[in-house]
Amino acid sequence: MPQPDPRGPRPLSDVLGELFALRGYGRLHAMLELQSAWDAAVGEAHRARTKLGDVRRGALTVTVDHPALLEELSAYRKHELLRALREACPDARIADLRFRIGRVDD
């Protein structure tokens, strides 16, 4: 008599969860959530002049299009922006913001 599959039938939610993890949908959703929180925190005036990068070791990299904007965000608004991101996206575990100059258009 053949042995039944030890895994047996599995709930669809488990299978979909694994598929989403393999395809990176969870990470994509988290980045979209983080982008939305960033847009709200930085404001309409600077939204198009910044671009979010990766989160590595708790630090979110933000590219800005001009040195004056980099100075404003890093020296004067960093703590405010960090607090807003932590409140809106606590699961992202953002501990620091790192700003750099670069192109922000796609």
C-alpha cells in the first residue's frame, strides 16, 4: 500500500504565502507602504525630488536630486522623517536615514 504524502493537503493560505515569499510580493508590498509613508512625510514639494532605495541593516537610503535638498533633509528634517516612517511602518524597522545625491527620475 503506498504511503500518503507526509505533507498531506495544505491550506491554500499557506501555499499562497510561500508563493508570495518566493516571488517577492511581500517585499514589494512593504516597499510600496514605505514609499507611501515617505511621500506623506516629505511632502508634495519634495516628493518628486527624492527616491527611496534599499533598507540595509536598518538604514534606508534616500537619493535626492540637489545638494541643498540633501542638506535640508539630512540636517534639519531627518529626525522628523525618521519618526514619521517608524510610526507609519513599524515592521520596516528603520533605524537611520542615509541621504545621497543622484538621479531620481526613472
